[in-house]
Amino acid sequence: MRSLLYIVAVILVIGWALGVFAFHVAGGIIHVLLVIAVISLILGLIRRA
């Protein structure tokens, strides 16, 4: 389950980076992806400890 969270986080960060640099139109939705990715990384770190 931990690896799944990291995979989702990586996909969301890549999507955020592409959205910020390539599709600047989406605005707020792009930053929501970043927040979700950070939350999933934090949850993964907390569950691992």
C-alpha cells in the first residue's frame, strides 16, 4: 500500500509540473494536485514510522 501512495504522489507531482509549465490555464486545479501529492507523501511517511 505504501508504494501505491508514492506512485500516486509521483504521478500527481508530474501532472502538477506539466500543468504549471505547459498548461497555465487551469490555475487552481493544478495546485490542488500538488496539495494532494504532498498529503499522500506525508501519509506514507507517517504510516512507515
